[in-house]
Amino acid sequence: EDKVVQSPLSLVVHEGDTVTLNCSYEVTNFRSLLWYKQEKKAPTFLFMLTSSGIEKKSGRLSSILDKKELFSILNITATQTGDSAVYLCAVEANDYKLSFGAGTTVTVRA
Amino acid sequence: DAGVIQSPRHEVTEMGQEVTLRCKPISGHNSLFWYRQTMMRGLELLIYFNNNVPIDDSGMPEDRFSAKMPNASFSTLKIQPSEPRDSAVYFCASSLREGYEQYFGPGTRLTVT
């Protein structure tokens, strides 16, 4: 059974801090890894990673995948209160199905 | 552009009643996914369609759940009869095609009393 483990489960930071979220996985026939941000509504897409070592960046967010060690990290620099959310990691196998981790709850205090 | 549209946004029903959730995927997207999210189990895939054809329904919990996609712009998820343990947020997501990133609708919060 595919397994996605995110850490930490939750963290609290102050505005301006940098946050690093971890996602490790075990999946048969890995295809891609995705990151989503979920506030009090639907998950919104952040990144899709398919290749090791290539950083994807969008504003203050960046992510990288290590297919040898089977993990990914999501970094958020200069955090703002609007970054408060649950960040979900999902792994896609060759059957195109996503398996989600439990998420990391990030709280950014002003 | 309109994203994935789901209705209703909230549904409260009594145990034993039939519940129908609706989804309109993003225009031009060929793959559609139904998920359920609960505190205990997180986000779980129930079923997915590609080009209106159900590809994998292994996540459907039991025979009380059924899903259809009669055309490229509409899908339904039906629960009959509903039970309190079906209470959850049900999300529909679509992607351009298999293997592309999925975009989620706003969800339907279902409460079965």
C-alpha cells in the first residue's frame, strides 16, 4: 500500500520566519509528487515534481524532490499570515491515483 | 475561468435518505476524480473517470456509493442509503488528462444525522 508521511504535523512561526515542510513516501511505480495548500476550503495546487534535484519555485515558495531518498521538501520564506494553512503532499503512481499525506498545519503569527 | 463547480455546498440529511452530489469539471479537462475528506482518514480517492469512463472505483467504500459521468461536463456521486459515518467533505477534482495536476472544487460538506 502506498504511504505518504508528512512532518511535522503542525508548527507555529512568526511572520518573516522560514518554514521547511517534509514529505517522505513509499509508492510502487512512482510517477510524481504534488504539493497542495488547503485553507478552509478546497486544496489549491502548488507544485508538481517529477525529477530529482530540480527546484520548483513560485514567489516565496519552493520545493525539491529526492527520488533516491524518497522525500520532498517545501520551503516558505519570509512567511506571512496568509501562509497559514494545511499543506498537503500527495504522491501519484503510474495508475494516476493520488495518495495524500495527513498534512502539516502551519500557523503564522503576526 | 470557472474552476470546478460542485453543488450543493452543504447538505444535511437524515440517515437512510438518498444523497446526490454534483460536479462540473473545468471545461476541456478529460479526467475527473471524487475524493472524501475526514479528520480521521484525511483525503481519500473514491473513484476516477477518464473520458467519462470509470477507470478505478476501488476507493468506493461500499455498494451504497455510486458515481456516474454521463458526459464530459457533469458527474454525480450518489449515496443510497446514507449513514452518519458518511458525514464528510466530498471534493471533486479535474485534470487536463491523466498525469496532469488536479484542480479541486469547493467541496460539499455532507452531514448525515
